[in-house]
Amino acid sequence: PKGERWTDLVRALTELGVGAILPLRCARGEREPASLDRARRVAAEALKQSRRARLPRLGPAVDIAGLAAAGCRLIVCDPAGGPPSPG
């Protein structure tokens, strides 16, 4: 995400209670997300505000193969509106 959208995304996902945030590196992506240190500070603030118990794990940007190797659950959605397919 461009600009402050990365920190806004980290804040919102932390407030929702996600366990991990791993940015996806894509072929057409314009740049890597901002500093992970800043994202951790934003997540810590959101954690206090939402009274959550666990800070999400923030990792470096990974590609699809890296997500699959890490054992992450991937759900692929069809842009035409078909049902999602896990895999």
C-alpha cells in the first residue's frame, strides 16, 4: 500500500485481532511496505486501544511461494465471482 495506508492497515488488522501480518510481494507491486519498526509501534498502540491480548506477528514481505512454504492457509478468490478455493 502507498503512503500511510500500510500503517492504517496494520492498525485495523490489529484491532480485529489477526495473528500475523505478512505483506505480499507481487510482480506489479510498486514498493515494499514501510519500516517494520514503525508498524510494530502502530500495532502496539492499536493493541492498547482495542484491549486485545496479543500483538500480531509482523513479518517481512513474502511472495506466494514463501507463504506456502511458511504453512499459511491460502484462499484464492475468482474475480468472476465463483466460490473461493482453498489450496
